[in-house]
Amino acid sequence: MRPLATKILQQKLEEFSQKHPGWKFAQLFYEPETARTNYIISAMGGSGPALFWGASDNIGPLVELKVIKPLEQYLDAAFLDSFITEPIAANTWFQGHLYQIADQVGNHLCLVYNKKLVPDPPKTMAELRKLGKELTKDLNGDGKPDRYALAWNYTEPFFAVPFIYGYGGRILDENNQPTLNTKATIQAAQLIYDLANKDRIIPLECDYEVSNALFLDGYAAMIINGPWSWGTYIENGIDIGITRIPQIDETGLWPSPMVSPLGYSVNINLEGEKLMVALELLKFLTSAEVELQFTRALGTIPSRKQAFFDPSVMQNDLIRSSIYQLEVGTLMPGVTELRWIWDAMRPSYQSIFTGQIKPDQAALAMQQLAERLITENRE
Amino acid sequence: MAIGVGTIKNNRLAYVYTMPALIVMAAVVVYPFLYNIVLSFSNMNLSHFYNWRIIGLGNYLNVLKESTFWYFLWKTILWTVINVFFHVTIGVFLALILNKDIKGKSYFRTLLILPWAVPQYITALTWRGMFNSEYGAISLMIDRLFGIQIPWLTTEWGAFAACVITNVWLGFPFMMIVALGGLQSIPDELYEAADIDGASWWHKLRNITIPLIKPVMIPAITLGIIWTFNNFNIVWLVSNGGEPADTTHILVSWIYKSGFRYFRMGYAAAFSMIIFLILLIFSFNFIKKTKAAEAVY
């Protein structure tokens, strides 16, 4: 959750607390990785927040570590039926139990563009390269680009995976085994490397904060980012458009970002009245009214049928564009193996951009590390 | 020295007074430490978090035979030596200046303590932003002055240097304050006597100042070494968790990653026990050799 989202959530918590005098409701915000680690540590110690909010790929590790509660016995069928199942199932079942109730679906990367700079967004990588050369500009005449065509957190594997799928690859198979040492991984890594080093249309050094700041300040015409960021762009007065990440020319495939529901899980340590209040809060935060407030402010895709099919959602250009990208997304599995695959990808993938290794060596190294991490943790 | 029943009886009140502290110490230091020892011999990981078992010395052997350990050990030693050297050199140098009767002394003293007063988290993230090779303040300044772009955060040694610079900036105020305290406790008569004998500035520094601030500096340096050796925050935050490619780690940041990102708890526990032994042996020998525990006067 980002600043605007935390602000709305705070208002909702205050609203809920009025109906529950004697109870206090507070939120803690951390980046996804830190949030997961902190939650696990606190819940294993017998405390921690009542509700944990995040993407559904957390569910595997959280279940294995026994820090979240199965919810099917507390929620009736009518409530569960009120959530969407298409384009992706909103609620997350794992090993036969319900562990997460979503307040939004998607969490997927899209191409976000500043309409003032890019009236007509590129549809293919060739178009992106061509447009990129026009948009990347040396504004102060020092011989170095000040404005880039595109910026995104490309050294983070999650932000590179759409391109692997765009080249026809994938990162894990049906048996949850890594499939990283493939031609698709090599081609995807090479493409991103070339955009930075050959075409020079993306910055050479770009993490999440830098890319976001560049886009916000008009120094990047486009950014690849997810629904959590759109509210901030709108709030800052940027006229944004959203579309699919440009098609890969060689394969004719669209890059496929990971998609997942985002929602609430319940702390394993909750019992009695506290559990009942937490469940009420969960129902309140996933109600159609609350979801619509988030949607209107942030452009998120609601998970409740009533909110999803609301005319204000269906006719919203940003959300329709977001769903357009979602349609070519890949459902992120909730299995624990995915955690190790992300961790295995990061070092070798980043080494490509430091010039230490070539994409083919990186693909082999990440495959080997993923296999090792899975074996070590499963043995 | 053996503690007899008589001694305990005679000092009963003293033991009662210290008991709360002992109980808290046992709960927050002794118990976790012993638990960590047990875990270091276990196979605890994400798949065996509740059904873990003792597997003997396997984790220790894994740690010692991996090149990662030796590489990060070497890097940690380098990190510690460079940092402590600059902390002490800059700290003592500034303390010597502040010990003189200079104008605006209290203003400068406050200003120089500021890096220490700012939360490490904020300092680290601010410096990280300043090291961005295209947009960071440091990079822009170097570019304007020398016309070169340094890829601080995307190369192994660039990121290491960025962490060192940040930590030097954060660490020298502590040494400065300690050295200043030591300098102020040196009687002026010693310098006056040296002046009468015609001693130069260098002779006074070598024969009076350094020996007399040694008793306060040695424990501070020992602490500095241990803190720097274990300084997780700066390395983790400036390098964004070991980037690029998990090369910017010191031993403790690697343990954190193994334990709390990869959930290899047994392995991480063994790793931490090895670090504990390294620091224990070092501190013991360092204090013994430098006679830091002995009285000076």
C-alpha cells in the first residue's frame, strides 16, 4: 500500500472503530518483503497484527510456517460467492483451505504513460525502440540524457518476468520446479540489457524509487508499474494512460505480468472476541462500498462482484485498460517454491547489468541456485 | 575465586538487588544464545520449522566449506578495518581541534555530532539516493568537477565504497566525543612541563596525548570494531539488501538474508556462532594485548 492507500485505509479504520468502542485499530505499512518477514517473526512469537495484507504468493510460506488461520469455517457461502472468479479468482485457497480474502485483484504490471509526452503508446517493442529514440532527450545540452522514454525497476526479477513469458518462457512448471535456464530467459534479459546499454532509452541505474521519481517529475515518459502506484500519479496531476507492455516482435506474444489477488489473511494467534472483531473488520474492508472508494482513488480492480460490475468501474478507462493487461497476465502460484525462485533469480539477473556475466550464464546460474534452494529447504 | 556459601549469605542483599537484572539478562541474552547454539546443530528451515531435528555438525561444515563464507569474511574484515581507521583518524583529528580554544567551539561540536544524532535508517537511504550514478548529488558533483560518472550502486566495489563512505560519515562523531573526553581529562601541567622542555607539537602528541587517551580509546576502538563488524543497517540499506547480485554483504547481512529471507535457520544459526567465536577471540586478544583494562595512572 502506498501513501494514498494508507490514507484511505486510515479513514476506514477510524470509521470502523466508531462502531467498536473499546477497540483500537491501527495499520503498519512495510514494503512487501519486509512486511512478510516482520509478520512471520511476530506471529511465530505469538503476537503480530490481526490481519496481514499482501499478494497471494505469500500464502504458501505463511501456511507452511503456520502463521495464518484457515478461514472457511468463519465465512458463509453467500459471502464467499459474492467475490469474482473471473478474470481471476479473488479468494485464495491453498491445500484445501481458504487463507486469503481479497479486496482487489491484479497486482499486475502495466505500461503507464504520460499522455502529455506520449499521445499514442507503443504496441510493439520495435515501436517502443523507435519512439524511445524520439522521447529520450538531452534537455540541458550536457551530452547526457535527462529525460528517458521509459523507466522501471528492471533489475528486480518480478519486473522482468513479463518479458520471459513474452518470449514464450515461464519461471516454474506444473510440478513447481524452476524453468529458468531457457532461451526465453536469455532473450528477455538481453532485451532489457539492450534497452539500457544499446538503445539507451531507459536509465542505466534504476530502482523502484528512482523510476517512480523520474516519472513523477516528467523525466520518464513511460513507466512499467502496478496498480499500487497509479493513485500517486493521479494525485500528482499526471494525465496517465495505461496499456499492455509492448508485444515482443519475434514471438508475437504479449509480455505477461504475474497477476494475483491482494487481500487479507488472519493471524493464527487470534481467538475469541478478538478474532470475531478481526473478521468483522475483514468483511468491512472487503465490502463493495470500501472497495469502490479505493478503486475511485487508486484505480484498483475490486474483488467483490457488486463493486467489480459497478458502472463506475466498468466505464472507467484506467480500469478497463488495466483489465486489458490483466487478460494476458499469468496467475502467480501461491506455492513456497516461487519464493525461492525469486530469490534465486535476483543475484544472477542483476549480475548481467553490472557486466559480470552474460544472459546465458545468468540463466544457468539462476536455475542452479533455484534448484539448490528448493532442495536444501525441502530435504 | 570460589564463591562460598558464606559469601552469598553475607552479600544476600546485593544479590537480591541484582536479581531483576540477572533475570532479564537470562531471558533476553542467555536463553536466545543457548537456543541459537541448539539451532545451529539442527536442520531448521522453511520446510522443517516445527519438525526440526538435530543433524550434528552439518551446518558448520556447510558454512566453512562454502566460498561465500570466506569471501564475506574477507570483505567484512576489509569493511571493519577501513571504517574503524577513518572513524578513529577523523574522530581524533576533530577532537584535537575542538580541544583548542577556537571560536564557535560549541557550535562546531554540535554540528559534528549531528551525523550521529540522525537515525541510521534515514541516513542510509538518503546516502543511497545521493549515490545514484545519474541523479544522485554525489555523482552529479563528481561529474561536474571531474567529468566522470561512477556507477556506485551497480558495481560490487562501487556499492562497497558507498557503504563505507556512509558509515564513515555516521561513525566518526562517536570516536570524536570519546577522544574529546579523554583529551579534556589530561592535566594542562603535563603540556606546560613539555613546553618548558622545548617539546614540539609532534612530541607532545606522541608522548603525552596518545598514551593518555589510550585508556579511553582502546575500549572505544574495541567497541567500534565489534559494532562495525556487525553493522547490518548500513550495508543492508545502502546496498538494498546486498545488491548488486548479492555481492555487497558483510557476514551479518548474509546471515540475515539466509535466516529471514531464505529461512535457512539452522545454517544461519551456525554461521552466527562462527562470527561470535571470531569476535570473542579477537576482543579477548585485543584487550589483553593493548592492556586496555589496566589503570593508566
